[in-house]
Amino acid sequence: MKNHSMLTPFFFLFSIFHHITVATSTPPYIAVDNITLDCGSFGNSKAADERDWIGDKGSKYGPMEQNNESNPSEAQRQASSVESIPYRTARLSYSQFTYVFPVTPGPKFVRLYFYSAAYSGFTMSKDFFTVKAGSFTLLRNFSASIHTDSSGKKYFVKEFCINVEKNTKLNLTFIPFISYYAFINGIEVVSMPMDLYYTSSSSIIEGKVPVYVGQAPRFYINYSMALEMVYRLNIGGSSISPVQDTGLFRQWSEGGRTDYFLSKGVIPRDPSLNLKYSKIPKYIAPDAVYQSAVTMGPDRIRNSMSNLTWELPVETGFNYLVRLHFCEIDPGIHVSGSRVFTIYVDYQLAEETADVISWADNSDTPYYKDYVVMIQNKGEDSHTLAIDLHPRTDATFRDAILNGAEVFKLSDPSGNLASVNMAPPSARAASKSKTKKTMFIAIGSGVGFLVVASLVCFMVLCKLKKTERYGSYHPLAKWWCWFRPDPYKREFKRRTASSLPGELCRYFRLDEIKTATNNFNEDLIVGVGGFGNVYKGLIEQGNITVAIKRMKQESRQGAHEFMTEIEMLSKLRHVHLVSLIGYCNDKGEMILVYEYMANGTLRHHLYDTPNDPLTWKQRLHICIGAARGLHYLHTCTKHPIIHRDVKTTNILLDEKWVAKVSDFGLSKMGLDNTAVSTLVKGTWGYLDPDYARRQQLTEKSDVYSFGVVMFEVLCARKALNQRLQEEERNLASWARKCIERGTINEIIDPYLMNKIAPECFKIYVELAESCVSDHGIERPKMNDVMEKLEFALKLQEYAEATKDTNLEVVSFRVATTNGAPWYNNVYHGQVLESTSGTELSTTSTGLSYPGLDSVPISITNQDDSSKNKNNSS
């Protein structure tokens, strides 16, 4: 007790000293203008964070009023969680009023504080107004009460960046809607550095100019623009209060555990880290932002198949500045190339090779990168802006890192920052009532329609059944496949009745398989893949040639894909799908038996082959056949079957060069017009980037892969080839760049030079480009792909018939409907880096016949297929 009494004065003095130290510490930036105006109050007040606020009554800042009718008022009831200053009082008026701030020239933060509450003389929820700052419209037909109802927050701050020119004042004007009032609780004006968010001359010299994602190389944020802060996230840490900022009084929200963060990650933190500000000014962000981060963790396999993803709702019709803050805080990462990743902003490639050490020259050194992206208004008011970081496989650590993020809306050319006009509450109520009435009418009409439609369908089915009985064709017959046995199944049963006694999928004993393959004789191997070997076999006393795929004994994790293949192919029969004859699941063996495809894979006839090159018409016929097979998968079941692994090794050719799609081990039943959430599976180089980033699967993922196949057919080049220069490694990316430059004719297969009709070439390339569009909604359906390929074939045949094929294929650019170059919508950059055909999956897969299979943990390479004995099966 005595010792405690002696120590008490020491702790008292220490606490005083500590308080003085914190209070007198100098921030990195001292604002010339630092105005905090408490609207509706008189005199000076001190907020909870010790900042001084000035009452607007009698102050030099206003307000100036049209009719001298504004009223200061206190909130009648203030929740205990609401800070007293500046939310206790407000300035309210049914007429226009203006605050005037004489400030120094330069960019300013302008923050507007709102608390939606009941005020004396004003009905709550009757606020509806516009806010202007000089020529800028910050808010239009805005209601704080509606905003709080939707967000659940009773009080909030709207932050803007506005540049004030020389010899001018900053005017903030509040304009209420007719019969409604405008109000404001607090206004803050703080100077900021010239180059904080705007593109200054020093920014240009230092290369700190934002990348315009998917558009021109650079975007300049001029001082003639206004900005609205939408998100400011401390990704790896907790929220940061304004007084903890760098002297700019910005509020940073927690960003690693919010609803916006969709990934699983780890959060390294080192609050004692001594940061080296050698690349950026210290006022860019607080130390706490750079002393913590979110990374993916040490699981290399999982990291290869996932991203760090943030999804941020924004309004459409504006450009957005996206600032990403980086600092390498892992002591084990201090060499360039250790942690390298790709950055996507709004599902578009923003940074192909992000290497924080390379940018900053050192660890513990903060850095930031700016990107601007245009969010088009496509008939919707809101949009989800995604930020995706995907690790590159050529880095030492397959990982990504992010420390902080800021998102700002940029004003349009007219100086507008406001969203689409809202209607006043009374108008919305009337509209809601009208909508409700319309809905009841629609429901009643719909019920009546369904009754009539049901009767019509019944009559049609009866007609179709009768039509089928007499063998004639009916225009609606394609819909009959939903209700009757598949005709391909009956045909298969009829053709193989002698050998497969009426079974659609025959079960083989292991001894039958051994007999068919001469006990798995190596001389009969016709293909080798990640799944195992493919043998040429004979069944039914040597009368039927088949292809027999045998799964490796150590690859038991492919059992799911084994059963998927059997279930899918036993139900599907189409001239452009490889037919499954049977299977064997005996004594630990998993074996599939297919119809034999004498000419092997499409890939084997495109490059690295001793075979004669395929003619252009042969290639068109093959593409058309594969498209027909995929179209059948997508349409002739109640729900689409999505292949998920379309590639040239999974397109097989029979003795008559008829193309057939194979390998259904990764296939998945989809939903009509709806994406299916699923773990990403497929093959690098062919993998849909939209699917890879969002893990949302649709039929359009197959369309993307088919577009890559089309370029592969045209150019006779691998989908991915690490031996080439970085720009040329990804075929789809390289082809798009060549289209943009007008040099696509220079990378086609030399054998095809002067053998493709220019009209056919144009249709084909335009179609391939549209298939590999970044967003699935921009891609055609397989039916459209099939029809355009058939049209291209007719153009080629016509040119050959008229002997008009000796025309040199010239470069061209196709215009879109809005007049922009058609290549502007192309996804610039590669999805995943690897050697050609390296495959990605979450499980050991396979069953692609006879090509290679999607293998998880041990990544395989399609280059190995060149070692196959003849690659036919």
C-alpha cells in the first residue's frame, strides 16, 4: 500500500505529459483553411474530439437568405449515440439560403453534416433540396431522411473536393424543393495539398497520373472537376477518426471485415513499424493504414483459384477515381518479384503486374496507385464496382496485398455530382400506390394467361405426339425434347442393339477391358493426360473400335468427375458430342469407354504436328460442329449444361473430320438466365475471366472459351505460351491488341495467307472478339455463334466458287453501334499466366478424351501432349 502511494504521483505526471505530447504533436499537413461551422448555434463550442466549432449566428460566413426566413433550431430529441456538436442544432428553411466562405485559392475538402431528426416548426421527412457549390451541383433533390431510412444511420457526412479559383469565394447554396425545406447541421472546409487527388504538374512529372481502365492510357483529374468521396477504407485495420488523420481530418472506415470484403484473408499488422516515406508524401494516408493490410495467406493452391475481392455499390453514369494504398509489411518479402499480382477494377484489367517492392524500391515503404473507371448507365441507377486482386503464378509467393482504398465520384462535364433525380416523398407515395394497383391488374391478367397457355400447351403436345407417330416435322418439335425420350438415345440403342443389348451405357467388367486393350498394352496408348492413359481397344470380338480411358490409380480424387461424365453422357446423344459407350468401376479401376475418334484432337492438327495443315474450310466446319454441340448442351435440357472446359484438346475429330465435343467431367447444370455460384474450374488460357473473378458460372463462360478456340484455329498458336514475349503470351489478349493496332492479319497461320475471303475473315474475327468480351452479357449466345460461323462458311464458299480468294486479307476495325471502335470493349490483358494449357481446378479431374485434363495440386502442361505417340483415339 505504501509503495502504491509513492507511485501515484509518478503515474499522474506521466499521464499529464502523455496528454500534452499527444495534443501538441504536429500532423504531416497543416491546413491553411480549417473552418468548422456549427449551423443553427451561437458562439464557439468544442466537439468530443476537442475540435472547436464556430456558431453560424452572427458569423462572417452567413447565411445569406432570399427571404430572411431560415430558422436555427435544436433537435427535439437527440439519441445518446449522436454527438452533440455539430448535430444538436441545424439551420432550416423553406427558402434558398447561402453560406459564403472567403478562403485561400486551391482545392478544399467540403464536408456537410446531416442529422435527420424532428426540429421545432419543421415536419420530419419533409426535407427535399439541392446543394450547389458555385457551378457544381453536389446534391440534387436530396432528402437526408430518405438517406437515413435506407442506410440505417441517423447522422452522416457528405464529403466533397472542390477547387477554389483566385479572387473567388466558396459559396454553398441550399435550394429547397417547392413546399419542402432544406437544412444543414454543420459545414467543414479544410484546405488540401494541390496534388492530393487532383493531377498537378508535379503529379505528371512524377508519373502519378491515374490509369483510365479500359479507355485511354491516362486520365487527368483537372481542377475544374469536383469529387465526392464514396468510400475510404483502412483495409487491414480499424476505423481512423478525423483527428487521427494526417491533418486533413478524413474519416477512415474499417475495410477488412465489412460487408464489402467478399474474400477470406489474413490481416498482418505491425503498429510499431517504422515507415519510410521516400516515394510519397506523408500526408497521403495515416501510418495506421500502411501498418496493416489484408493478404491471402500461405495456401498457394487456394490462392491460385481465388482473389481478394471488394464489391462497392456505386451510382452509374460517372467516372470514379479508385486509389489503392500499398505497403509491403511482411519482413520475409523484400525482393522484387516475391509477391506479384494482377489488379482488376470493375472486372477490367487495371494492372497486369503489381509488385509493391518494385514500385516502392523497399519494404516498409508506402505507395499508392490511382485508377479511373467509367461506370456506364445501362438503364440502372446502381452498379457494383469490384476491386479484385489475383496472384500471379510466376511469383515466389502466390499472394496479393492491399492496405487501403479510396473511391471518389468525379463530376461530369457539366459540373454535376448528383445522381438521377429523385421524386419528392408525396410523388413517390402516389407512384407506389399506382404501382400496387398495376401489380394487381398484372397478376389477374397473368393468371388468366396461364390458364389459356396451359390449354394451348396441352393441345400442342397432343399434336406433336401425333406428328411424331407419322414421322412428319412440326415447327415446335424442338420443344418436344423436354417431354419425350431423346431421339439420339433411341438411335444409339438401335445402332448398337447387337452389341449393347439395349443399354444406353454399358457396364464393362475389368477382364473385358483387359481383353480389349491386350492387358493395357503400351503399344495401344493413343493419348496421355493428367487423368491417365487413353488406349485404342477392340470390343465385341474385335468388331468395334473404341477409346478406353483409364484413370491413374493414385488419382482417386477424380471420382466425382468420373461419375459426372457417366451421368452427363449417358443422357446426351448428339452428332457433335462424343458418345459414351460404357464404363468400368471394378477392383479400384475407374475406366470410361468412348466411341473411337480416328483423327484425334483439334489441337493436334493446328501446331506442333507432322500432319498436313487443315484447310480453312475444314477449320470452319470443325468450329461449326463444336458450336452445334455446345448449343445442344445449352438448350436441349430444362436447364443448360455448362461444359466449363472447352478447349482444342476437348474437340475431337472422327474419320470424316466431324467435330465432337468431349470431356464432361467438369460440366455443371446451370440455371436459366441465372449465374451459378461455384468454385472455379477450367483451363488457364481458356478460362472466362468474369467467372474466374466472381465465381459465377453461366453459359457465356463456354462462349468465352470457344472464342479462344476460334483464335487458336485462326492463328495456329497456343492459348498460352510462356516462351513468347510477355505481351504475346496470352493468345486472346494478343489477338485483341493486334486487332486494335490493325495488324491481326500478321498473326494468322501463314498457311492461310491469301486463302481466306476478306468478308469471311471479317465476320470470323469480329465473332471471335465478341466471344471473349470481358462481361458475359456482352457475348453472343452459342446459337448466334453457330449461325454466324455458318454465314462465314457461305461467304468463303461463294468466294471460292467465284474464284475470288486470291485477295490479300487486310487489316480492319469494326465499329460498334455507338460508333466506338469495336475493340474498345475488349478485355485488355490476360486472365491467368501460365505455360500453354496449364490447367486449374479445385479437385483432381480429368476424363477429357483424349486430351489433357484439369489437374489440381500438380499443375500439368499441355506441351507434354506433343509426346503422345499419335494423339488420336
